[in-house]
Amino acid sequence: MAAQGNDAPLVEVRHLKEYFPVNTGFFKTTPLKAVDDVSFSIKRGETLGLVGESGCGKTTVGRTILHLYEPTDGVVVYDGKAVVGPKEKVDIDKFATPADGGSLKGNILSLNEYRTKTTMVFQDPYSSLNPRMTVSDIIAEPLDVHKMCANAQEREERVLELMNRVGLNSEHASRYAHEFSGGQRQRIGIARSLAVNPEFIVCDEPVSALDVSIQAQVINMFDELQEEMGLTYLFIAHDLLVVRHISDRIAVMYLGKMVELADAAEIYDRPLHPYSKSLLSAVPIPDPKIARANKRIPLQGDIPSPLNAPSGCPFRTRCQYATEACAASMPEFKEVEKGHFVACHRTADINA
Ligand SMILES: Nc1ncnc2c1ncn2[C@@H]1O[C@H](COP(=O)(O)OP(=O)(O)OP(=O)(O)O)[C@@H](O)[C@H]1O
Ligand SMILES: [Mg+2]
């Protein structure tokens, strides 16, 4: 976990939506709302953990923030500038605030420049590396794309420096990815991500495919790299202990919506949303006294299909506290205590 940077957000996500058109019949498509009106921000030097059940939209949030998917709506403001791709059609001024002077149009970051500041580390170190390229070429590919090296010697020196930085033996630069173990492959993926000297990295389940013994080494490396390079992370993981270890703050998603966000310790000790209460009650606690007191709250039923999400609050069909109000409208995602955001009509009653 990094020391917190200053308080100005590096990444601001405003009302982000990502809808995928899905064929649901003869000449009929229905929008699958993978991410549905999500807003949050990440401070410079901070790690924001992102958790939630499989299919709730974590990867889609990460990819859409980086504009690997074109947002259906909403805007990402990076270091005060709106990120806009060349063909993107969202009216970004819908999301301008008084702090932007009411308009974002004069303050735009091109996608090309954004790509030199941001990057992604993928879950699967086996399929994310091209088997026909040497490690050296894999790591140097982003340098080539962005024409960041003046000549071959500079390129080689940069590759060797990156390999050293992630703990790989630079003598192995001419080998192929399949000659490495899972942990080493993930290091290659990380070296490649660091090539452009990014400030912000979306880490999408970067240790989930690794042996438990290797996971800790790679997690520690993320910590060290953050310290050395002042990196900012969005860290997606389903292992709640890993997330707790690495995150400064944690966000919880459910069916395309953000339901809770707070400091890591706060959300584990005192989750306010009924979904977070269930999810986090499954985390093993090393202290037996606390562990006995901390009862598990099982989640009932299955997560509904995002093609057919419940009206109002998406969690209401599995929530023991749900009332008619929960079916009528989606609760606002609001700050109920300093730095603690929650989207639940019944927070005040159930946490009284
Ligand atoms: N390219 C796509 N086309 C259509 N639907 C998609 C696409 N990518 C994701 N989805 C759907 O969007 C929803 C969210 O998927 P996403 O991969 O973001 O979830 P996730 O939280 O990352 O899940 P996991 O924990 O399994 O990785 C799912 O219902 C998924 O089926
Ligand atoms: Mg995912």
C-alpha cells in the first residue's frame, strides 16, 4: 500500500456506462448494461480495490476507463482533462462541473497521449503474451508503437532495465514466453506495461492465475513499483484478502452498479450496504476472537442476468431488507459519512 499522494484526483470517472448490444431474437438486440452509470475517483498514488461477484462488470469498468472500449456514455477526466477518442460521440459537457468552468470541451486529452500515461495488466499471463515473439520484443512493443526510442541500442537498454526492474534475468531477453513459469510470465506482462512509463495502471486480477506461493511475491512487487514510480492503481481482484492488503480504498460493484466505496479498513470493519456485508463476511479473519464474533451472512440466490436486471436497486431480489421503495427507484450513490459512499435506500435503518 502506498503513502497517499495529494488529494487531487488523478482519475475521475463520471457517470460511465458501457452497454453491449446482444442478439436476443430475430433482428432483435438488447443492450447488456455491463456498467451502468458508475462514478468514482482515484487519487494520485492511491490504490483503489474493485470487488464484486463474477460478471458484475469489474473488467468492463477497467477497460472502459482506459478507452479500450468506447464508453456508451459518461466521461473519464484524467488529471483535469477529459479523455476523448477521435471518433467518440459522447457529449462530454453533460458531465462538466462548475470546477471545470461548466465545459470540458476546451480541456481535452487525446487518446494517443492518454495511452502513454495509462496501461493495463491482465489476469492471464499465458494468453496475454504473443507466443511467437521474444520477451524482448514483447516488452518493447509499446515503445515501438509510441516511437519512444531513438535507436536500437536505446530500445535494448530500456528492455534490459525493465526486465531488471521486475526481477527477471535480463540474459533471458531472447527467449520466448512459453519458456517461463506463470509468475515470470506475469513479470514479463508487468515489464511490458511499465515500458511507456505509465502513471495509472488497471490491474485486472493480476495474481488470480498464479500459485499462492508466487502471488505474494508479485503483490509485493506491485507495492514496490508503486512506491518507486509513484503509480496509481485500480486493482481488480476477487480474492478479498489480496484486495484488503493492497488497497487504500475499496469499491464494491453489483450488476453494473457501484454499491459502496470507503477506506479499506472502514469497509471491512463496518460495511453499510447489505451486499458488502455478505461479501465481506466471507473473508477469513486471522484473530479467533473476532472471527467467532463475526458471523457469516450467506448471499441468497443467484445474481440476476444483466440483460434482465431488476427494477430499482439491482440487489433488492437478494436483499433481506428490501421494501417497495427499493423496487421503485435506484438509490443514489451518496456520501453518507465522510469518504464513505453507499447506494441503498435502507442504509439509515439497517445500520442504526
Ligand atoms: N464484449 C462483450 N460483449 C457482450 N457482453 C459482454 C462483453 N464483455 C463482458 N460482457 C458481459 O458484461 C458483464 C460484465 O462482464 P465483466 O467481464 O466486466 O465482469 P467481471 O466482473 O470482470 O467478471 P469476472 O469476475 O468473471 O472477471 C457480464 O454479463 C458479461 O457477460
Ligand atoms: Mg473480469
